[in-house]
Amino acid sequence: MIYSGLRLLLGVSSSIAAYRALDVASTVIKGGGEVRAVLTPNATNIVGPAAFDAITEKRTVVSLWNSESSGDMDHLAATKWANVFCIAPASANTLARLAVGLADDALSTFAIAWPKPLVVAPAMNPTMFQHSTVQQHVRTLAERGHTIVGPAHGKTACGDVGVGRLADVEDILIAIVDHLRATRDIPALAGRHIVITSGPTREFADPVRCLTNPSTGRMGVALARQAAAAGAQVTLVLGPSDVAVPEGLANVERVVTAEDMRDAVLKHLPTADAAIFAAAVSDWKPAERVEQKAKKESGPEEMTMRLVRTPDVALEASKHRKQGQIFIGFAAESHDIEDNARGKMHRKSFDIIVANPINEPGAGFASDTNRATIITPESKRELPVMSKDQLAAEILKELSGRLG
């Protein structure tokens, strides 16, 4: 059955679309899954807990103070039981709570206690959804790795037309299944130490001008988030990036230059079981760096800058590699993708390389999604466009197989 093995924690907030959460619960139950619902107090004014009790055959949670047994803390019991947490619908108020990190009702407390990315399906009046604050909250949640489903365009309950309707139940269910596949625990990573590089580097010519690239660090942060959720001890070596680092990720080293990144990797490599080189490291740097800002007004019309190579972080790490360590690299390519990736894998002694087409829609730098081919010496596996968290989970499954 399609939902066999799914244990869905279904959050419902006070949107008029709350009744459609019953369809989500019913479909999962009929497909062989299990559901437990948690409602905000205001949601009960739209759909009563008894309706969810009847469909799920589990007590619906509305308050943290109505546990089934003495000493049972619902924010721990429910989140440990579930393997996917979906909030549908998510009102503007709930989006704000999630983005800020409030925990003042059962639903928001469950979200704080949940260690993995959420599936969030917003629903509200179109004008409300377009408000700059709501849009910022949605962006914040997406940057943290949560999957945002919808909202859809259409006529809302108040009669307005625009983007604000709850996404189709089918789309929400697809996201739930994808999340289940992407966030399954990977037992071979429990207790393993994984070093992950992420983001760009910056090589300065003067105090304000530098050579860099468009990398945001989202892919490496997604890898760190998924590895931590699978029980790994993660060291994230992160170049200049505005991407939100997962809460609870204890060991994050912020670096700027390629030399900084190399030094941080070599420091942590001796205790690592694996290293994943997801950073986009600048290949060259200015041969000289001046201490004062060069003024445009007094400068020449043309300028020639001499560049020198930066350290190759992965190549230098390979010289200090211990027996049994697994190295994974990335190849962001614009042409001859597989050939170039295999060449890079050979030169840098990677066990696995992830090849990205940087000039395709939905892939490459500064995108919420990615498309990749995972290549090993023995095989290759082409993946469709997917979220970076989903791709991270696929990469970690490959790593798990090597470590296991």
C-alpha cells in the first residue's frame, strides 16, 4: 500500500481550509499509513478534534496538558512516534510561530521538538499571503530546509481570487511521501563523524573587493541537516553564507578564504569517517592584496590583476586521508558533465562524485532544487529535479552503503 510505513504527525491551524486536513488523514489511513493530529486551539473552532479522532483512531492533541497517561509529555511522545510532520493548513500566525521559533501551544511546541524538516502547506487570504512579513517567514522556513507546498491560485473562502488557497490534497500527499523517502534514518551514519564543506570562499584584492562565486551554501547545509538527523556527528565548514544553519548543529566553523577552509578541514579530518566537499572554492586569488581600498576616481581606466592558484582543499585533504575514510565530491559542470565529473573523481580520489548541470533550470547555484547524477567507479545514478534536502538524503544513502 502506498502509505505503508508512514507515521504522519498532522498539524492543523486555524484556516478555513482546515476541513481539508481530514481528507489528508483519511487518504493516508486508507493507504496503509498511520496519522496523529495536533490542532491549534483556534483550529477547533473550524474542525472539531472528534472528527480527527474518528478517522485516525488516535487521540487528537490540542493541549500539552491533556496527555494520555501520567508523565507522558506529548511534545516528546508524538515527535518520536512520527516519521513525517506535515502542517496543513498553516495560517499566517502559524508561519510566524514556526519562523520565529515560538512554542506557546501544542503545535508550535511539537515543531520545536521535531528534529527534521517539516512539510508546510500555507493557506490564507491572497492579500495576507503577499504581505512582506508573511513572505519573509516563508523564505525563512524554506532556507531552513522545510518543504513549502503551495499555496495555489484560485478563489478563496472570502471570495477573493489570488494565490492563497491550500494546495491540492494530492500535492500535499506527494510532498509527504517524498519527505518520507528523503528523511528516513540511515543507521550506518549513527555515531559517525562527517566533515562537510559548504558555501563559497572569498579572495580579497583590497578590503572591499574580492573574487567569489554565486554559491549560497544551501546544498552543504542540507547535507549537514540530513546527516545530523540520521545521527551523525557533523562538522560543517561554512564559507560566507546567509543560509540559516540548522538548530542544534553544534560544530560549525565559519571560514572566508580557501586557505581558511583547507586549515579547518585538515584540523577535523583525523577524527572523521567521511568528508563531503560541497563548497564552491575559488580557484584563484589576487597575487597581492592591498590594505587600503583602491579609489575608482583616482584609479586607471583599465587594470590588469595578476592571479595565483588557491589551495585545492579536497586534493590537500586526500594527502592526509586515513584508511577507510570516504570522500565525496561535487562537480558543477556546464558541458561534458559525466566525463568532466569522472576526471575530477580520479584526480582527487573521490569514492563518490555528484555531478550538477549548472546551466539547467532548477539546478546549480542559488536554486532551491537541484538535479544530479551520483557517480561511483562502478555505477552512476541519474536523479530528477528535487529539493536539496532530498538530494542530500540520496547522497547520504550512498555514503551509508560505503560505510556500512
